[in-house]
Amino acid sequence: MKKSAVIGFPISHSLSPILHNFLLKKYQIDGSYEAIPINPENLELEFDYLILKADYQGLNVTIPFKEDIFRLFKERGYQITPKALSVQAINTIYKENDQIIGSNSDIYGFEQNLLINSQNKLKNGSALLIGAGGAASAALFSLSSMFDNIYIMNRTRKKAENLAKSQKSAAKIQIIDDLPLEIAQKLDLIVNSTSIGMKNNDFEHSFDLNQVNNDCFVYDLVYNPLYTELLKKAQETGKPVITGIGMLIYQAFEGFEKWFGVKPNLNPDEIQHLTDLLISQIK
Ligand code: NAP
């Protein structure tokens, strides 16, 4: 039986086992996928056990280990895909031709969710990216090939500057501390990649969404709750919104294909069914 798992700490909240077990059942594959909590002090030891001894096909890596695993791969000279190298984080590990490979499927997940839900309407134009952490890095990689102008706004300006410098981009990237009217009015997309809006997080966004044109898409990577305050406000003013759950779903596909040998291909009804299943499990 082929085995995979997601490692993180804490990990009990992870929806990935439900997602992968849904896919295993759909494709009638004799495989398993579980959530394994790892104490950060034991990360290297546990990684070696799972990948080298316990014969896992591979792993997903989540908070707080994506950057640690990237560093471990660098130290050991394991293969890292170009996308993971660009964002300096690994969330998917698999084996190919006796090689251990680290990749980053958050970029694909972010992009696929955006393209499908915006019906490919977003080309060139201007995007505002709020945040400068790991999720922002994956988002920036993708936005760079879709937009001419990208504005990054983050609580800690320095991190936004570092993020902008960390990737090669054909887009013009500017760091902003607030959202002036002249920028607000030309935005085609706003992406929240911070933890603002998460359940039990009382912080609020500092900009005024009313200044933004009503045809601007608002995409929140937070999916617990599915409709964050930002998305609710956007809906009130008639703006099209994109929830973060699709990113979680689409980022899972690369690992699933590498470990279990089937490329998931879900129709819109199946995506909706899987979304409902995942949402029902959010605590
Ligand atoms: P991270 O690397 O820790 O980055 C956190 C970001 O949030 C930083 O930009 C941080 O700003 C900002 N932030 C945190 N608290 C804030 C506050 N009170 N006020 C203003 N800014 C605040 O985390 P991450 O991995 O990027 O994840 C960020 C969010 O994206 C999480 O909610 C996560 O659930 C979501 N996410 C979703 C998916 C998906 O599949 N949908 C995938 C990955 C992540 P500073 O730089 O100033 O600290």
C-alpha cells in the first residue's frame, strides 16, 4: 500500500487527510494519507524516518516547516524544483528515479484557484498583495506572470521589501504602506495572504474597500472562516470574491499524482462536493 502524510505542528486542524482520502476513494487507490505531528526539535530525525526508513512515497509539509525543510534540502543537496527555489519553501516531497525531490505546489494551487474563479478575465492590470509571508511568496510568483503592476502592503514594510527583492519579476512591484485613492481605483485584484480574518483573530485590514472599483476581484487565502470579513465586505459592494479553499484543493493535486500515480481531474460538481466536505470539517 502506498503511503503519504502531511507533517506540521500543530497538525490536528489539517484538512489534507480528508482531501487526499476523498481522492483515494474516488480513484479506488489502495493508499493512505495521514497527519503526523512533529515536534520542531525532532524535524530532521522524523523526516529521515518517514522518507528513508518507513517508506513513505512522499510528504506534504505545512506550518511551520516549509522553510526548514527547504533549508534541509539545500544542506543535503536534495533536488529542489525551480518554483520551490524561487519561493524558498517546500510543501510537497516525492521520490523520482531514486531521488528525493522538494517542490512547491502552493503556487499552482493559488493560480489555478484564481484562474478558474476569475474565468481567466485577469490579464495585465494591477494587483494588490497584502502580506509578505510564505503564502505571499507563492502568490507573488504567480501574480508576476499575470499582472503589469503589483503593489505589496504588509504590516512589516521590511519584509515586503525583502519579498519583492527575492524573486525575479517582469511586473513593476511597489511597496505601499496604505492604499491611496489613485491606486485603489485602478486595482483589478486584491489578495489577502495575511492571517487577518482567520477565526479567533480580531485584527482588521487598514484600507477602505469602498474606494476600490466594484469589478475588482477580492481573493482571500484564509479559508477558516470560508467567508472572511474582507470577503463579506467585498460582497456587500458587489465585488466578485474568491475564497481560499480552492487553493488548498488544487495544491494537493501535484503530491497526489506523484505518490499515487493518478492526476486528479475533478469536474465543477466534484469540486463543490469536496469543498462542502472540507468546510463541514473546519473547526
Ligand atoms: P506567515 O508566513 O506566518 O505570514 C503571515 C503574514 O501575515 C505576514 O505578512 C504577517 O505580517 C501577516 N500578519 C500576521 N498577523 C498580522 C496582523 N495582526 N496584522 C497584520 N498582518 C499580520 O504565514 P503564511 O504561511 O504566509 O500564511 C498566511 C495566511 O495564508 C494564513 O492565514 C494561512 O491560513 C493562509 N494560507 C492559505 C493557504 C490556502 O491553501 N488557502 C495556503 C497557505 C497559507 P508581518 O510580516 O508583519 O509579520
